[in-house]
Amino acid sequence: ARAKKAEDKRDRSLAAYHHYEVGSASVQIAIVLASASIITTMPILVWFAGGLGVVGVAFCVIGFFFPTAVHLF
């Protein structure tokens, strides 16, 4: 019973880890796109950056509250 409980905890932690990684990568790419939009004065990049930022925050929320809800890996 203890081993099964530890296995479930491990699986939840690994799932959360993958969601945090995807969220972190999305937010970092959003920051780069926002910076590029300032340099190039292309407003479309701001929209892409905002969209990726929202996706990144959504994956962090999923990883924290519902780590097994979305299976990516």
C-alpha cells in the first residue's frame, strides 16, 4: 500500500514537472517575442507573445492544480 501511494505521488510529480517545463518555455519565448516586437516595431509579435504568455500561465496552473488532466508526454 505504501509503495502504491509513493508510486502515485511520483507520477503526479512527474506530470506536474512536464507541465511546468512547457509553461516555463512558453513564457520565455513570449518574453523574447515581446522584446523582438520592440526592436522591430511589429505589433503582431506582441499578440503572439501575449498568447504564448497565456498558454504558459495556463500550463503552470494545470501543473499545480491538475497535473494529470493533460497528458503531453
